[in-house]
Amino acid sequence: MVTETMLDIKAIRQDPEFFRRGIARKKADPELIHQLLTMDESWRAALAEVERLKNDRNRASEEIAKKKKSGEDASESIRLMKDVSDRIKLLDETVREREAAVKDLLLSIPNVAHESVPDGDSEEDNVTLRHWGEKPQFSFEPKHHYEIASQLDIVDFERAVKITGSRFILYKGLGARLERALANFMLDFQTEKNGYQEMFPAFIANADSLVGTGNLPKFGEEMFRLEGLPYYLIPTAEVPLTNYYRDEILSIEQLPVKFAGYSSCFRSEAGSAGKDTRGLIRLHQFQKVELVKLVLPENSYAELDSLIEDCADILEALELPYRVVEICTGDLGSKETKKIDLEVWFPAQQTYREISSCSNFEDYQARRANLRFRRTETSKPEFVHTLNGSGLAIGRTLAALLENGQQSDGSVRLPKALVPYMGGIEIVN
RNA sequence: GGAGUGAUGGCCGAGUAGGUCGAAGGCGCUCGCCUGCUAAGCGAGUAUACGGUUAUAAGCCGUAUCGACGGUUCGAAUCCGUCUCACUCCGCCA
């Protein structure tokens, strides 16, 4: 059963002050905690009352059964219980309403950031942790990736708009080959070198799965929904991979689970009109190799570090300069406790752009997706911690390769690691 | 898409003239006994969630859960309705 619980209500009852401070760091209203606890109390009061009535009813039912068996008259008890049953029906409704209210409030409360996350108000306050690689020097004015792609005729922007619409593209010739080569290279790398299990999921997921990862109910407008069906195009392979063990209890030997999944990703990009409208940066459909880990709670921050390394490995193998950026509390999503972005260098724009995002959700998704493990055969199930990171977004990787590898004659030199995947082609021209 | 069958605990599998059924039995598993070792045998235990009590322990009390949701009833695994899924046959396709 998928729950819509986000945080542990028991933990909040236990230490409300901790959560007040925690959500204040994320720029949410600390008063929410008070509202939550008030509603929680009234829910529990109603629950206790209705459970007491049900207890009465169960007892009376036993009595009635006995009387009937021995031939006594039970009509008086039955008359009394009819009244009790009616009251239960009404109170049950109250309990349901208050429970729903508690869940709504819980959903509006963001996950508390890890103590190591830097304070900040916005993306301005994110902290660059390190840089890797030499930015390429050009003896000419470097072109934008979309200019290069158009001139080499490896991406057809105009006809893709005709066929589908804006923010869709079509890879052509060596562009299509490059897209395929990148997918194969990334999957081979993550499975052979970094020990992930390859997964190829359906690109459509049901509502329960999207609730499990936290895409629903709050972010439904960012996804494409199939008309008349409770199905959505997945915004990332994180959805099917994280939900793979939903409602299951794993044994401790199975952890950590490490999945690498290739998929198309569909984003409606509602509210991003006018942003990055050219090129491969912001599309309704792109391909990505996603890494997902299910891990022991005590290991999740070490696992986040290694996840970042696994993603950075790809950039290094592709000889792309990048930097590592720690997201501050004000820029952190409501679900993550800590997030590190990898940003790749785009010479034409003279800027770094996000190409991978690695996050720890602690037990946020596990709680929603009911993803648990047992330490021993007889111990109580506990929630795992879930993490994911892009390893990597293929469209943006392809764009970065074009810009960083461009030469004065308009051709593009490919990194050595990719050449075997391109059937020996070193230069795209 | 058409026709039919089914859905019970970790697994298998009883249970429909509604009544102490959270659910017989078996397997598996855990602990103990026994046994040169292993196997066999003997005994006990073995779901989850939520609420209450409590030390945020154990235990105890209560409520709910027999695919899901809703209904009938004092009372539903058992009756009725809707849905979902699985399997078989036909059709269609890659």
C-alpha cells in the first residue's frame, strides 16, 4: 500500500522543535508544525473514540452469537447495537477526514536538510566544491552546440517541430549514432566499472509509482499524462527503478541495491516558457542513464559521495570539464536532504550547466513507497534510504561534447573513450 | 477486443445454509531438546499497520487487514455491486 506520508509523524511529535528549525532553514513556515500537531491530536482523539465503540460492538456481537446459539432472545442487544453502529459510521468519517488533513499537512512540510548542507536563500548561495579538467582554449569564436549540430546536420530542429512540436528534436545520421553511443558507453561504464545492475524499464508508470517517488500529488503538472488513464510518461527512470521493490521487505544481504537504468524522460516543462528554447538543453523528451541506490540508513551519506564519483567518472572519461556544486538549503527541493549537482562547461555560453543531480532522500521515498529491509530474519522491518543521480543526461552530454570538442573547420573531435562506440569515428564532420 | 476460471498469512492450502476466523493443516523459518556429525525426531514460537499504556524498550490492551473499493447486517474471508490483477481459449498483432 502506498502511503502519502512524507515525514515520520512520530518523530515530529517527539521533537517538534527540531522540525521547526529544520523547515525554517528551508524557508518554510515553522507554524506548520504546530498546525500539524494540533490536527494530529484531534485525529487521535476521534480514533480512540471510534475504536472504543468498535470494541463495544465486537463484544456485543459475541454476546448475540452466544444467545442465539442457546436459543435466548437477542433482539434487545441487536437494537442497542444498531445505534452504536450508526455512531461508528459517522465517527469513521470524521476520523478519515482528520487523518487526511494530517497527511495533507505532512505533505506540505519539506524534508529537513542534512546538517552539512550550507544555509542559503537561493541558487546564488550554492557552494562550488571543486573543479575538474581544463577548459578548452579556442583560436576562434566558439559556436553554440545548436549551431554546430545544425551545420553538421546531425540534429534536425525544424522538422522535429513539424513532426511533433516545439521542444522536441530529431537526431540524424552521426547525431543519432552519437546519442546511441553515449547510452551504450554510460551503461557499460556503470555496470562494468561501478557495479550497477542494468535495468530497462517501461517509460510509462502508474500513479502509485509516482506517489512513491514523490512526483505525485504535488508535481503532476510537470508530467505528461495519458488521456483517460491513470498512467504517466516517466520524467526519469528514477520512478520505475525506485519503485522496483515497492511494498517489499529486503534482506540485509540485498543491500545496497544499485540500478542503472536507461530511459527516455518526459517533462512538460510547464512554467519554463522562454528558457533555453534553443538546442538540446531543455526538451520535452530526452534520454538519460539514471543511477538509483537503496542503502542502509547509516551508509547513505557515504553512498551519496560514491554516487557523485560514479557520475563524475563519466565526465572525466569523456574529458569534459566540470564543477561540483553543493545545493544550499534555500535551493534544495522539498524532498531531498542533500543534493550535489555536477555542472559541465559550455564554452560558447561561458558557463557551467547542470548535467547531473545526485540526491539523498533518506527515508522520504522509502516511507512513501513502503520500501523496507530487515537486519536479521526476526528483526523489525526498517525503511531503507534511497538515492539517485543522473549518470548522465545524454542530450546535455552530447551538447557539451559538441561545444568542447569543436575545431576551427567546424568539425568536432570526440574523446577517445567514445571512439569504439562510434565504430572508429574520431571526428564528426 | 470476445468467452471462461480464479485471487486467503513467507510459500502451499482448508474454510460459502454469515456468528468467538487473524484465519485449520502442511512446508519454510527462529529458539530449545535430543543425536559421534549430518539427516531424521521432539517441544515452543513464527504477519503487518495504527492507536493507547510505557523509558521514543519489552510486555500488555485495543482497532484494522483473507486482491481493492463500496453496500447489506447487531455481526462478513463467507452475501450483493463496481474495479484491478492473474491464468486458459478465441481474435489481433511485433
